[in-house]
Amino acid sequence: MLTITIILSITILLFIWGKYPPDVVAILSMLTLYLSGVLNLKETLSGFSNPTVIMIAALFIIGEGLSRTGWTALAGKKFVEWAGNSIPKLLIIVTMGSSILSGFVSNTGTVAALLPVTVSAAWNAGTLPSKLLMPIAFGSNTGGLLTLTGTPPNIIASNALVEAGLEGFSFFEFGLIGVPLLIIALLYFRYIGHRLLPSNKTKDRPIDIDSEMHKWVKDYSIGDNMYRFRIRSMSPLINTKIEDWNFEENYKVTIMRLRRRHPNTLKRVPEFVEFPEPKTQMRYHDIITVKGKAKNIDAIMRKYKLGIIPFKHTNSELKEELINQEVGLSQMLITPNSAFVGRKVPLGSYLDKNRIQLLGVSRDNAPLVGEEVTIKPGDAFIIRGSWDAIEDLQQEYEHVVISGNPEAMAKNVDKLTLKSYIALSTLILMIILLVFKILPGAIAALVCAGILMLTGCVPINKAYKGISWTSVVMIAAMIPMGVALQKTGVAQWAANSLVTNLGAINPTMLLGGIFLLTTAFSQTINNSATAVLMAPIALIAATTLGVSPKPFMIVVAVSASTAFLTPVGTTTNAMVMAAGGYKFLDYVKVGAPLLFLFFITTIFLVPLFWPF
């Protein structure tokens, strides 16, 4: 018992010190438990086979799918629109959103889905992610108390009553205490908590495409000489190939994009050919985006009987035309030894075999105009291509520099596509599988993560990058600590002592004692394990005193979900730690007042709704 107490104390001190990464501290703690003989090999590695850990990794992929298909960017944009210029209002929106969603979806799933949204919304609103991420973690823990299936401790507490021959809790019964606690949490963060949240400057600021577009339009004139044709019914281009007409050779005009828009298919999702090839066939009513001089555009329009579609070269319309989840823009700088130096390329043409389009060129901080440009060292391009092709370009050509982060920019696109709805449907499927218990949580999450990868919502080669391995490893390595506390009898001894001393006074004192002991365990032990440990003790104590066990079981469920003091108390706390740049003491500073409010509210309201 002394050994485990020393190891736990040192582990907590290392977390508080913050010199070493939390996942490293957790692994050192896990190894010490094995080397000291407290745990055997199977128990030591139990966290890495734990379904919860596997589920968390899968949920990160699901969150990545929502991010890559535009939902997180769109939600972040809506959050900012709803909040206006009010950061407190944004705080309330994201906290309430995480709370309500976690009443029906797992807390970890909620945070995994909302984490990228919240980071984006924070930067867009002019604040820091650290001002919003901890509230969504605490909000998700609180929201789990709204329904029976909102969090595992609720089910454990209810099942303990059923196994004892008593009536369990109904689906929404937990809401009697969950709703007041949610209101308390919202009021706390609105008027007190936001002052205590740290202002941690992190390096994960998402790229704002709208701002980038404004800069590129100004510095590179990318919208100049860009037009859109419509193929009319009398045009000779109908059912012919692009290579048949030599537009680039004869007119110095490059076809950039083609949209299928036949009248009989208007009600369907439009089909785009983002990078038309020479053998691409043109059809009646197609809309073709081209780049070339006005006189040449006019000549083509008259000769081939094409209609001209007005094209306002505003930031928003250029963004709509040039960027989506599959295709994007970036800056490319040419170094003196680049293979591109000396090449003559028309504006709008393709730079290489990867179908990278040259949209604009700047030299000596001024845009170049003309039909073609001879590339020189120091030239800066705005290029357009698939996001993957842009990333690969720098690997294929040593002496070019891609400015910015194409992958991050792709996640900042708020335009929805077919894949967006596949990702949303997959999230809904996961909710159904979890709510109706069709599949175990880990399997449900893995199935849905697999769907997103197989449908291309999350490219298979990008899936592992979407997982926060620091959080996953830390949680897996800390689960053995909970096993050790139970195995050595430390948890049982502490529980029995508290119940014996307080039970003789009155039921309310015992209720408070159970709350404090449960929340103390929940700061380092998984909340499910805490509930499993405390539920039978609370049930026996209530039966011994001759009072109803229901208020005690409710308190066990509530207090098991109040791990507000440490980053390892719940998976949700750990998931936001890196993104928010939080330290161990940040959780204590922000979580202690909220925990006190929950304690007072719970001890006052529970006996009113569930009398002794």
C-alpha cells in the first residue's frame, strides 16, 4: 500500500511540475508500477488493449473526417456569426453545444468532433483556443448527466440498483440534476471561469482562407483575365474534345475548370472537372472557366457561339470558383537552382505533370501581367491544384518552397460537397449505434472511422496524422494506475473509512462524503472504474442506514463526472490539453471553483428530487 501511494504522489507531482510531457510521465508511472511488482505484465499493459483507448483513437479520425469535409469550418463560421463580436457569447455557445451533444454521444466523441471547430472559432473571433477548449471538455462531462446513456457512470449506478432488486433510473431522470448543473456551468464560465482561463499562445492557428484570398487578389491579381463561358446549343464545341481546338496555341487561352450543367441534370449535384485534360469532352450547357486576354476571349466567344457568364472577381466568388475540399491554392517561391528557372509558361497553364496551374506571378513585390512569363529566381507564384499535389510538389522539386500549410488550409474550407454529407451521415450512424447499443462503443467508432477512410472523407494516408497520440498514449498509460489502486486495496480502505465515520452522523453528511471521495478518485481514475468502486459501497451504506439508495447512486454518478482538477481525470480533459497549451495547475485553477459549485448544488438538490 505504501509503494502505490508513493508512486501515485510522485506521478501527480510530475504532472504538476510540467517539465516532462504528460504522456512520458504516464509511461514512467506505468513502468514503475510493473518494476516495483505492484502490477503484472498483463495489468501493466491493460490500458493499451482497453476499448476506451481504441475508441478514442477512432473518434479522432471521425473528428478529422468532419474537419476535412467542411463541417468544422462551417460550424466555426456559424459560431462566430451567432456570437458576433462577443467572445463571452461564443464561450456560452461552444460550452452549451458540447453539453447537449454529449447527452447523446460519448463525451470523447463530442470533444473530438468539436475540438477543431472550437480552435477555428477562437482564432476567428479574436481570442485564443485556451479560452474555449477547457469549457467544452467540462461542458461535455456535465452534459453526460442529461440522460441515462450520456456517460458510463449513469448506467453503472442504475444497474447497481436493478441488480439489488430495486427500480433503476429512467432515460431522462438524470436530467433533473443534469440540467441545473449545466446551467451552473454556463453561468460559471460566463461570469467567473473566463477570467481564470489562461491565455496560452499556441502555434496551431488555422489559416484563414478569406484573408489569404484578399492578399492574393491584391498582390498577384489572380482574378485578372479570368472568364466563364457557357456552351450554347449551336456551338460546334458540343461533344468534341479540348485537344481538337488548340485554344492555348491559337488564342493563348487556358481552360482551367469545367462544370457539367446540362439542363436535364440541373436538379442533381453539379459535376466538376477541376483540371480538364486534352481528351476531356465538352458538352452542351457546360460552363468553362478560362484565363486569357479580353480580345482573345471575345474572339473565341464569337467564333464558337459561346455565352459569357458574368464573373465578379471578388474574394468570395474567386474562392467559390477555385477552392474546395479537394482543390486549393498556395504560394510557391522559386529558388536560383530550381528546374523551373528559364521556362516560359502562359498564365493559367499547368506547371507540371501533377496538374498544378499557374494563376498569378509576382516579381519584386509586383504582379506580372501578360500572356506568358519567363520564370526567374525569386518569382512567387500562386498555384492551384489538388491539396495532395501541392504537398507533393515540394518533395518532387528540391528548389521550390511551398509557403503555408496546404493541409491546414484544406480544413479551413467551409464549402460542403458529397463527402461532407457522407461524413455527417457517418456521425449520425455512430450516434445511432451508441444510443441503441447496436454495437460496443469501440467497435461502433472503428466501423464509422473505417467508412470515412474507405469513402475518401479521410485519406487513409492521413488518418494516423489526425489522431492525437499524446492524449491516446497518456490515457492508456494511466489506466494501470486505477488498476493498481483497486488491486492494492487503497481505494477500498479509504472508502470504508469515510463511510464508517460519516454514516453515523446523518444521511446528508454521508452524501457529501461519498461525493468528495468519488470526485477525489475520479481525478486520477477512469470515471467508469470510480463508479464501479463506489456504487456498491454507497448502496450498502444506504441500506445499513435504512434510507433510499437512489440519492446516493445519483451522487456517485454526478461526482464521478466531476474530474475538473487534473488533465488525466477524464479523456476529454486530456484531449484538449495539447491544443489549449494547458498546464496541470490550469485545471486546478479553473476546475476547483466549478467543483465546489457542483458539490453545493448536488448536496442541496439531490435530496429534494430523490428523498432519503
